[in-house]
Amino acid sequence: MKSIKLLLTVCVLCVLASCGKKYTGSGWRYSDDVYVAIDETFRPIMAEELEAFRLQHVESGDKAVYCSEDSAIQMLVNDSIRCCVVTRPLSDAETNRVKANRLPISKARIATDAFALIVNKEVADSVLNIEDIKGIVSGKITRWEQLRYATRKGELSLVFDKSGSSTVRYMRDSLLNGQDIKGNVFAQGSNDAVIDLVKKDAGVIGVVGTNWLKEPKERVLDDFSDLDVKVLKVSRDNDDNPVGFRPYQYRILTGDYPLTRAVYVISTDPRRGSNVNLFYFFLKGQKGQTILCNGSQLLPYSPVQVKSVSTN
């Protein structure tokens, strides 16, 4: 009986000791650095989030990989990385692959994002509705004069960042019911490249993450008129007098601006106290949400207050 009690005591002590013990091993899976794959659409604000996180966790390094959404999810599913920031949850097949590696899956919605349609400053103000955009990505509209409220003539091109980006997936899944994008649609490689092309070519409509339009460390934009490019208004209506809106945070909140999608952080790291998981909780916590609200065009997932202010 004494030997059994002694054995139980040893087992309990071993369990208690292991609760505070860190995983040991070599390689990135055991590192204190934050290895995370991030949809390049969110590079500006996620760089700020990582910088703020490192101020709280000085032992961590920034090991972010900015890539297309497809690449970020594939890296997570293949266990090449254990955290990602993307605009969709994992599919059933992707979830099963992660579980086959005996890894947990934690998912949290952290924001609502809007992407902007931008044109050269020479283009007169115009409103695009959802049907116009469907026509462009389906290949039915290839010239400016085919738009209902055309302000110019000539060939029209739509440019994205990357072929596997979240904006391409949105257009394909939300506007074309999963069918392939057609027509004069091209990938430029990055959001920066899209903005640069729009500055040079008045025949192009660019699709970019709205947060790329503000300078780093700049607060939320309440006016797009001082930019080097023009941000088009977009309308849900298909009537003769559509009311269009630009992607301000308030218009995302009210649902007036139609080109929006959810933003998720997903972690598969089994180490409860790892910096990867701490960063996951940081993004969904008060500090991370405050940075999103004050420093980006994204609308945070935490509740926000809208106040009416009158000035003389």
C-alpha cells in the first residue's frame, strides 16, 4: 500500500511540474519568435500589431511571412507554420488535414475589412455598382463606355495584387458563384505595384486593401481626397440614381459599403504559453483591437461607439 501511495505521489508531482514546463526541442516549432503567415492585404496594420506585441514580449522576434491568402493557408495546413491571418476559416478538408497531425485549431474573427477600387487622379468622379463589377470580372465589360456611368472611353483593365489573394477569391466566390474570373483582369504582384500602376495608367481600376492607402502610423483616414489616387464610390443599388459610398470605417459598420469581408486569425500551435498563441490572443484582445480601430481602415470585431457631433 505504501509503495502504491508513493507511486501516486511521484506521478502527481511529475504532472504538476510539467504544467509550468516549456516545450523543449530545436527548430521554429520551439522558438520564442512569432512565426505567422499573413495575407499581404493586411501587411501595414499587422506590422504595427507585431511591433506592439514585441514591446510587451521582448524575447520574441518578428518572423512574419507576407504572402497570398492561398499560400498562408497552405503553409498552415502543411504545418510549415502554425498561425495565419486570412479572410476565411479552414474548409472541412483543410481542418481534417490539421487534425491528422494531432494539432489543435483555434480560430477568432478579429476585424471586418473593406477593399478599395482606385483609379488615376485624371478619371472623373464616378460610381460603380455591384453589377458593373460583376460585368468586369466575368469578362462582359472590357471598355469604359460599357459602364452605366462611364466618364471616359477606351479599354478598361482591372488589376489585383496576386492571383491567389483574398480579393481575387472574394470576386470569384461572392460575385461569380465560384466561376473563374475572365476578361481584362491582371495580377501585379503586390498592393504597392497596383497603386503604382494606377498612378501611371488612367485606363486601369486597381483593387487594394484599403489600409494600403494610408501612411504607416497614420490614424484612420476620414478623407480620401488628398491621396495620389482616386477612390471610387461603390453602390449596392442597380437603379438609375445609385448612391455610392467609399470604404470609411463608419460605412463598413453601417453596411453601406458593399465590398467587405471578415478577417480571422487561426492558430494550430499546441504550446499553450507560446508566443505564437500569445499573439493570437493579443489580436483578439483589447490592445490588439484598439490598434485595429485607431490605426487602420479595418473595423475591429470588438464593439465600437458611434456618436453624432455637430460643429458650428
